[in-house]
Amino acid sequence: MKIKKPSAERVWKQFEDLAPRLRLSTTDRVVFTHLFRHSRLEGKLQLRFSIPWLARGVGLCGNSVRWAVRRLIARGVLRLVERSKAGHVVQVRLPGQVPAVAAGPNDPRPLCPNRTDHFEELDFLKHPALRRAIHLRERGGCFYCLSPLTVSTRCIDHVIPLVELKDNSYRNLVSCCRKCNSQKSDLPAEGHLRRLYDDRRLTAAQFTARLRALDALVAGKLRPPM
């Protein structure tokens, strides 16, 4: 899809102003710049790429690049369109299109769970009602192993560990059982799901469905009921 090419200088200045607010790392910035160069600067709204291709392009290891892509998706800088064996398809957003800042830096209106423009900024660990909303979204089952949960056996887990991304948004929190919470620890969510499948706690169909649910979560498609 061909689009009007933006000013690289203007976008870079805006992104540098935005990066500290979103707590983006140097790796995140390098990855964004590379994806921006090969998409918006070439007149394309979406870009299909593989992690190995991206890692070679920015001169970093695949794991570092993979986490950077997830952080950029979680922060809304990238919109995940599709992920398959062929790679990722993302929409590279311009700084002014990032949902967390779409309302503008001088918007005086307070954060409110019912306001769409501030929904992305809500801390879902901060208030009991917001934590309950995360549990309600999973409908009484563990996001990872699908086992039934009770009030006493459920807990909330960070999909991308806090050591990698300090994010308490609904995109990065799930309701899960205590066993999964303990076993996953600082593993990537995909790694934990793969282990559940290898241990036969998930069928092949369930494993595939969980990966799709994970993509939908990070892409902002699984909003909790408010």
C-alpha cells in the first residue's frame, strides 16, 4: 500500500520527544528507525519482516530484537497486523498516531477508565476494580494453560516481564493460575506456551489458539470489560 512519504527529520524529532515518555530503550529506538526506514519512508503503510532479517539490519541479536518489537507493539508504536511462520506484518505508526499520546501532551482531562483516549494509559495493577477487569476478560480460565480458576487460585501475570518492560497496561497483563505464574517466571510468553505444549498440557489446536490470543492481546484487541 503506497502512502505519502512523511518528513524523516520531523518524524525523528517527534519520536525522540516521545521515546522518554514511553520509556523506550536505545534498542527500541534503533528497531523503530529501521522499520520506519523500510516502510513509511518507502511509501508503505505496512511492512512484512522476519526477526532474523531485522536482527541483521540493526546488528543486534535476535532475542534483543524480538523483545524490542514486542515493546514497540505493547506501547502502540507498531500495530501488529499478522504474525505467522513467514514473519510479522506491522503498521509503523507516526509519533502522533500512537494511541497513548493521541489526545495530546497538554490534554488537561483526568484519566478515566471509560475514556477511550486514555484507556491505553491506565495502570491495571493500581486499583482492585481494574485488576478484576483483567480476571473477567479471561472468563475464569488461565490465559496460558486454560485451567479453571477461582478467586483463591488466580493471579495476574506480566506477558512481557517487568525486567524487560515496565508496563501495567491491559495489553501486558493476563489472569493465570499460580502454577503458570511460577513456572513462566521471566520467560517470554511464547516460551511458556511452547513448554506447556511440549509437556502435553496444551493440545496443538490449543497451542495455536493461545499464540493467536497472545498476538491479539499485544495488539490491543482484547480489552477488559469496564
